[in-house]
Amino acid sequence: RTQSMLHECDAVFIVSPAGQFLNQTDESLMERLSTREGVRTFYVIASQFDTQLFGHEYQRHAGNLPDVIQTQQASLARHAGNVFASWAETNPSLAILATDGGKALRISSSISHVLLETLPERWDENAQFVHHQLCTKYPDYFASAASSKEWLTRLSGIPQLKNDLVDVGENKTEIFKTRINDYLAGQEYACRTWIQAL
């Protein structure tokens, strides 16, 4: 169903796991969207972002969660810029992504959203494990309910994605105008060509 509706889309949110960010499958999909489907706007979402909080950057920043998030986001943005640039060399239609770099990059953690929106007694083993890791590794940020809510909200990425959806919606009128003008210009050209042929 998604594939069949792509030709009607002007903006697309592509989800790619942060641990295997922007692989060959993502490239193929983006190339198809930009050339055959005519999508004008991409947002790239690094999902499962919580998995990036407990490795080397955690040790490097001694458990300072804001620094870890910022460093990981910057690393993903750099990676996105490099990947887009390399894709543009073989797929000119993806050049717009290379110029945007990581500006359209978003982070998301669905497990953080689950921890935020679901009662603790309904958490599955994975949610319990992630919550334990966050509380153990980052006690200063998950010691209180208010602080936990703030950081889980930020990690979930939901507020930013909602803002992006609002922006896309607000631009819809302009997108439709462009589509109509392109269509009318094409029809006018076809009519002139037909008249000349007659």
C-alpha cells in the first residue's frame, strides 16, 4: 500500500535504524522517490536512538546525557552528509540531499515513547531493560518523574516530528499551487504543439 501511494506524496519521512544508518536499501528507496515519484521533501529519522547512548560516547562524556545526545546527533548528521554526497555522485537526482546534509535529520526512540506513555506494569522485558539502563547509566537525569519525562520526551523525538508534520501541512497549499502551475504549463505546451501540428 505504501509503494502504491508514493506517487501521491510530496514529503516523505524515511526511517533508518541509528545503528545501521542509511544503508543500500535506503539509497534505493530514496533514488526511486526522487526520480520516479517526484517527492520534493525528505526527512530522515534515525530510529532506535536509545541504542546509541551506552557505548563509547557514554564513557567519553562520563554520563553527561546532553553531551552524549548532541555528539551522537552530530555524528549521524555527518554520516548522513557523507552518504548523501556519495549517493549524489552516482545518482544526480539525490544531489538535493547532499546539499541539505543533516539538516533534515531527526532522532527517534519508540521505546522512550513507550516508557513515557505506558504504565510501568505494562512494560515488556525490553522496555524494562532500557529503563533500567537509563536509570543506571544516567541517574542524574532519571532520578525524578519530571526529569524522566523531560528526557524521555526528548529521546522519543515526537515533539520535533509533530512540528515537522505541521510544517509540511502548512506548506501543502504552496505545494498544490506548484503542482497545478506545472500541470497547466504542461497542458498549455501540449495544446500549442497540437495547434502547430494542425
